[in-house]
Amino acid sequence: MTNYAYTIWIPLIPVFMFLILGLFGMKMKGSLAGILGTLGLLTITVLSYFTAYLYFFKTGEPEGGFQAITAYNIEWLAFTDTLRIHMGVLLDPISVMMLVVITTVSLMVHIYSIGYMKGEQGFQRFFAFLSLFTFSMLGLVIATNIFQMYIFWELVGVSSFLLIGFYYQKPSAVAASKKAFIVTRFADFGFLVGILIVSYFTGTFDFDLLTSGDGNIFQTIGAASFMGVSAITWALLLIFMGGAGKSALFPFHIWLPDAMEGPTPVSALIHAATMVVAGVYLVARMFVVFHFQAPGALEVVGYVGAFTSLFAAVIACTQFDIKRILAFSTLSQIGYMILALGVSEYGDEAGVGYMASMFHLFTHAMFKALLFLGAGSIIHAVHNNDLRNMGNLRKYMPITFITFAIAWLAICGIPPFAGFWSKDEILVAAFEKNKLIFFSSVFVAGLTAFYMSRLFFSVFFGKKQHYHHEPHESPLVMTFPLMFLALASIVAGFVPFHDLITSDGKSFETHLNYSIAIPSVAIAVLGMFIAFLLYYKESKVPDKISKSLGIFYTATLNKFYFDEIYLFVTRKILFNCVSQPIAWFDRHVIDGFMNSIAWAIQKSSFKMRDLQSGQVQQYAFVFVSGAIILVLCFAYWLN
Amino acid sequence: MMNLQDFLTMRHEILLILVAVIVLIGEIFISDKSKHVIINLTIILFLLHTIVGFLPIQEGKLFGGMYQNDLFRATLKNILNIGVFIILLQSSAWIRKEENRGKISEYFILLLSTLVGMYFMISSGDFLMLYLGLELATIPIAALAAFDTHKNNSAEAGIKLILSSALSSGILLFGISMIYGTTGSVYFTEVAANFGKESLQILGFIFFVAGMGFKISLVPFHLWTADVYEGAPINVTSYLSVISKGAAVFIFTIVLYKVFGQIAEMWNVLLYVLAVLTMTIGNLFAIRQNNMKRFLAFSSIAQAGFILLGIMGSNAAGVTSVVYFMLIYILTNLGAFGVVSAIYNASGKEDMRDYNGLYKTNPKLSLLMTLALFSLAGIPPVAGFFGKFFLFTSVASLNDYKYYILVLIAVLNATISLFYYLRVVKAMFIDPNDNPIPYFKTDTPARIGLLICVFGVFLVGFVAAIYEAIYHFSSFI
């Protein structure tokens, strides 16, 4: 048995970094702050890789599959004998994988930011926040119990808020950070209620008890139901609501595109690879409970995932801001991961969806971080986000071009790049469980290939642009992470996930299913080909097509007016019909009541002054009559 | 005949009388010019006495059970000693004044004799000793209240106190005589054994409560308080509101538990009524006061109402909460009185409006006053919060909805009290003033006294060992 107690340092080092940079950052030079933060991250990256090596390969797969190990646990709060909240480190296949993903991407983003954020005001603050975010995210994935997860979940929300609003002088950034925080916080309300329901019935927060498999602790919950749906289903749906908020699943997707107001490295770290997969991670963490206790809830999860992936992919085809295209693409890919969980069974080959979801999470983190960092490199060079102002950049930025191309092929699902392998597994899982979801997913694969190729061709090929400044390749500190992640995007697909991360911890055999792989690749190539025709050279055809689509195109361009609908509901309905009356009630009734109490006390105290006349005979009278009244009362009371 | 054992049992009383006698002899032998020596002499002697008080004592009963001493009672006396020591420090500057020339030893002897009375009261084993101690504790205070002979309101305070206390003593004695008549004894143990629920006994009991209520200044037996507190010299006022009240609370608790324990159900209701009246009326009066001494007087009435809540707990935790609260109350109230007295000695001002802008000129005193007032109001983390918290817990642990209502009333009253405590804070920190009280230096003894209060207010709240020690001693009741 290996001793993993050292893993407690993985979340602790970033939080120390946060404190150091936050408290003393302004006293040190910017570059020193950046290097300090990066060194801290490098340390925990090494620790995480080491842990993964120990967990997966050194110890190896024990008899009966990989087991969860509680490496560290301290009691934090004790409510009852059984209901206690711990803080600790839980190591199991998915948390170890997440450690690797988070530290890798975070390290790359740290290195990249040294170049990208150079000369920005608040450089030290930026690195302090990055450390805080990394700490929160690590704490979330290694949580031993759902309450610890919730605490870090909220910390993730806060640090994301701080990072999106990093350019706090920019009104749009401030609005975006508030929007992200409020939307995710609203969803977290459901998460908390779900946690409370589960802990109320089971008397525990601990994952190892909740997911122990026999489900005995859910016996009490079985009988309870609300509106014809069992309590556990409600609880899990509410927990999933929290996950949907963080993962920006429909209908909580509205915050993610706006969150692109943050610095691009932040988008790469938070809104591509880590925070937004928290919801996926949450469902995976609770997968056993979902599967055995509430299959209905799992079905909902599947449909939400499938719909989000389709919905976001359609919108992505019409956007012009390259970061927003990537944001919608992220939504779509997270939808993939969620739907894979939704269609998964438990155990062996039937659990391929679970494996595929985690696999896609892993590969997607690599190539999407690469896409975002590549986009950052492009924006850095041309000082613009708009697709229409770019073109022919391959000549100016060869490294960005090549690495971006690798990521492009990976996300389109072209073998042998990473995205192909994981997407293929997802399609296999969907095919076996739900044909509707399967066909939608295949269609989304085609759409993905189309909009990513549109982006790719418009930026690197297309018309020749006249730039104010000649674009140039980014410095090595920025291109190194690109190259590293490009390498990861190539090899990540060959990681044998079916041996390592499965629903029951036991490895199983997978084969490439040609009857699914060939059509999916074919439809991806088709999508790429259409995009090639339309965008490789400058042409008027795209405009004509969009005009002919008319209202549908406009609706898509405006993201189906979801922002406007939300604004209408909150501003017009909630503010006017609920908040205003409550405010009136508070101001007049509550305050009025309190003020009148104060007024009455003032008055009665004024009236009572007469009692204190200064005359001893009156004092004596009050004294004696008081005593007599008491005697009468208590003699009466006695009899 | 007293042998050495008995001497050790009565160590507190005998040592204190010894201090008083030494002061008396000093008065004879020290020349008029250097009478000030007596001040420091008394303070030092009393400090020694206080320290010796903490040494282990010999438990036992004397005079056929009229007098008894044990660890619990010794603890109570020690708590009073700490308070009296602080008061001696605070009064040092005032008694040194020219107007008090020739009355120095008078002040100390009177003060110490009342304390002896309180000791006997606390250690009493029968109603007779209790009454004697009570009178010994009261009559010299009347003289002290009239100490400023050149001031009319000081004389008024003296005469009012003596008249009111004569009345209350009469009622108290009347009550005791009825208890004696129905039970055939004045000894606590025998009264407790023979006490039934006859109406005459209840009558006697309620008269006894009225007499004690006078000392603790419970409503409606409180009316003397404001006038006496206002007229008496400030250090006498603080002595009255803190030490005198504390001793009465202690013996009241002991008698209720030990003698009338079997009618606890009945006196719980009685105390319920008195507590609600005392808290509410004390607060309503305090709101309107502008004279700092009167203000503190009424605030101390309201505080007495809170103390009753702890007594109602009827168990060791209840006693502990009362003693613990009294300790905090002594330190806190003496802190507040110490500031008022320092300001009075320096400027002769004692109106709340004179305190406007005090923070600008005397920041340390203002902060200290704020701390004391916060503690009186029961704001965490100062000790006053813990004191009130345990009182409320004690009564809430009776687990009856009517006691929850009582706690609610108490909490509401604590909120009201916050209002008038904050009025003083507002005056010191916020209200503007063109002529604030100028900066002055507090004399060293008073400073030491204030320092003890400040440390005490934090220490007693945070050091759990103090609460545990009191809990331990309370089990000896």
C-alpha cells in the first residue's frame, strides 16, 4: 500500500502561492510573480504526474478493479455522530486523471500568461487569481465528500468571477463576470438543496459511502416522493442542476460566451479545460447513484447533454468572434461528455459511455486549451477578435498555424488525432442505448467539423488582409505551450482509458467499431469539405446562403434570443412583480413595525418618568404595595 | 471559645477587620500633614488581604451553625475582594482631594466595615446572621452616601438610603419572623426541613424576597436606586451598584437554593415576573437618562433582571452562570464607573452631553468606555457576551416554552439596552463638540484599576479555566 499522504500538498501549494502573491505581489516585480506562480504549478504538476504514475502503473490494477483511496482526511465539522464533514484527499481513477488534466493545462496557461499578459496592469493579481483558481479546482476534484466538493465548487465560482472580471475597468467584463457568477450561483442553489436532501435521508456526505454500490443507505429515501417523482430522483436532478450551471449546459449556457471577456489564457484554463467540466465530473462522481437509484434522472442528463451539443453547434456556425465560436464549441463538446454519461450503463463493456465521457474530457481539455491559446496568440498578433478581420495568417504565424491545425483535426475527429478516439467511443455508447441521441451526435460531429473548418480557413487562408501592424509569431514563452499541447492532442488518443478509467474500476477490451467510425469520419470530412468550398478562398456564397436562410439565420446569430428572454424574465417580470412589492413591504411594513416599536418604547419610557418622583414616601408606597400584590398573587396562585 | 481552627475558618473576616483596625490605629498615630499615607497603606493592606484570600481555607461551621464557610463562599468573597480593590484604586484620587481632608480613614473604615457585613451575610448559616450582616453592610453605606457633606444631594442620598433600607429591613424582618413562627427555627437547615407550602410561609417568603429585592434593586423595590446613585460620591455609587448588589445576589441565590429549594417551582414563577419587570422598566428608565451616574444606575437595575434568569436555572450550571456573570459584571461595570469617575475627578463633569467629542481628546478612555459598554450590552467577543449567554442558556435549559418566552423577552431587552449603551458611544465618537473635555492624565492607581478591568473583561471571556473553576466551586453550594 503506497502512502499518498503527500498529495495534500497538491492543493496546498497553490493556496500558499495565492497568499504570497496576493499579499506581497505588489511589492515584487511582475516577472518574479509570474515565475513564482509557474514554479509552484510546476511542482504540483510533477506531484500529480507522480501520483498518477503510482496510482495507475506502480501499484497497478488490483484484483477487482481500481479502488478509491482516502489519502488524507480530517474532521472539520461534526453535526451528529454520523453526519460529519471532512476535508481530505480522495484518489480514484477519475480524480487522479483530473489532477493530471488540471495541473497540465494550468501549467501551460501559467507559462503562456507570462508572455501574453506581459505589461498588463495587475500582472501579479492575475497570477494570484490563477493560483486561487487552481487551488479551488484541485480541492473540488479530490473532495472526499459532497460537502467539501460544494465548498470548493463555490470557490471555483468565485475565482472564475475574479478572473472573468480581471479587466474591471471594462464594463462588458464586469457585466460578464456578474452574469457568470449569478447564473452559476443560481444553479448551485439546486446543488445545495440536492446535497441537503441526500444527506437528510442517508445521513452522510461521504462519496465512498454514497457510491459503495449496495445502495443500502438509500433504503430510507426510497419511499419518499414528491409530485410523483421519488426523492432521490429529485435530489439527483437538483445536484445535476448545479453541474449544469458550472458546465454551462442548456438552459444555463448563457454565461459562457460572455465569459470570453476575460483574458484569453483564462478562457483556456477555466472555460475550456477545467471549470466547465466540473459538472461532468460531478455526474461521473455520482454516477453509481444516478445509475442505480435514479435511472430517470440519468436519462434527463443524457437528453440535456445531447440537446446542448446540438444547440451550441448550430449557433457556433454563425458567430464571428473567434473566442465565442470556441466557447460555443466548448458547450457542444461538454454536451457530448454529458450525453455519454447519460447513455452509459454500469460495469464492463456496457459502461463504455462512462469511460468515453472521461476520455473525451481528457482529450478535449488538451485540444481545446490548445485552440484557445492559439486563438490568444492570433488575437495577440492582430489585436482583434473578429473573424472577418483576419485571413491568410499562416504566413505570418507558422507555429500557431501548425499547432492550431492539429487541434482543428483533433476536434473534427480525424484519426489518428485525440478527438477521434474519444468521440468514437461516445458514438458507440450512444448507438447502443439511444438511437435518437446517436443520430443527433453524428450530426453534431458534422457541424463541429464545419464550423471549426470555417474558423480555421477564415483565419489562416481566405482573403488577404491589410493589417495595421504586420502580424508576427508570438514569443517562445507562448508558443511552447502551444507545441506541448499539440503533442498532447496527438498522443492523448492513445491513452488506454478502458484499462484505467471505467465505471466499475475494472478494465475491459474495446475495439474500433468500423460501422460507426467510418460514417462519423465521413460526415466530418463532408463538413470540412463544405467549409473548404465556402471559406478557403474569398467568396460571396456564404453571405448568400445566410440571406436565404432568413429568419432562422438571424435567430441563430442572436443565439436564439436566450439572453433577451432571461433579461425579460428577470428585469420585467421578477423585478417588477416580485422584487418591487417585496421592497415596498420591507420599507413600509417591516421597517414601519420596527420603528413603531422604537417609538412606543420612547413614549412609554417618557410616561414612566412620573414613577420616579424623588419622594421617599412614594417609594415606600410602591415598595409595600408591590410586596402585597405579589403576596396576593402567589397566595392566590397557591390555592 | 475560638481556637486556631475556628480562626482559620473565619480568616477572611478576621483579616479584613484587622485591616480596618490598622487603618484606625494609623489614623491616631499619623500626623495630619501626612494622612495621605493611609490611602496607600490601605490599598497595599487590602491587596495583601485579597491575595491571602485565595489561599486554601478551612471549611466548617461556627457558633452552632450561625456561621459557615466553604470553598464556594470563599470564592464569592474573593470575587468581591477583587471588585473592592479596584474601587479603592479608583477612589484614591478623589479621597486625596482637599475637600476630603480629615475624612480619609473614615472613608476606608466605613467601606471595609460594610464589606465585613457582606462577608458575614454570605457566610451566614441562619436568618439572624444574615440579617445582622445585611445591616452591617447597609448602615455604613448610608454614611458613605452622605460623604460629600457640603453637597445637598449627597445628604439627600444618605437620608433616602437609610429611610428606604429601614423600611425594607422592617419588611425583611417581618418575613423572617413569620418563617420563624411557622417553622420554629431560624437556621437554614431546619427551616428547609420544616418548610411547607402554608400561606403564611409564602407570605414570609415573599417579604424576604422583597427585602433582598431592595438590596439587588429589583422592580418594584428599586426606586431608591436612582436618587441615591446620583447623589452619592461616584466611588460610593460604584460600590453600591457593584459590590453591594453582588453580595446580595450571592446570598439571595444561596438562600433560594438551600432553604427554599422545595418551592423552587413557585419562586421560579415569582422570579419570572420580577425579572421581566426589572429588565423592562430598568431599560425604559435608562433610555432617558443623561446623567452618567443615573444612567449607570438604571442600567445596573436592568442587569439585575438578567441575573435572575441565571438563578432560575435551579442547578449547578445556573449558580455558575450567576457567579460568572457577577464576576464579569463587577469588572465591566467598574470599568465604566472608573472612566466616569476619572472624568469627574478631572473635570467635574458627569453629563452625557459633556462626553461629546471625548474620543478626539481622550481616545484611550473613550475606547475603554466603549469596551465596557459593549461588554455590558453583551456584544461578543468581550466577556459580557459570554456572561449573558450562560445566563440565557441556564434558563432555557429548563425546557419549557414559557422560559423560552422569557429568554425572548430578555433578548429583546438586551437589544433595547444596546440602544442606550450606544448612545454614550455615539456621544464620544460621533457627536461634534466645540469644547470637549480637554485631555487629562489619569492618576496611576486609577489606571491600574482600569487595566485590571480591561484584562479581566477579555480574560474572563476567553479563558475557559475561569468558568470551569467557578463551576467546580459552585458544586459546594
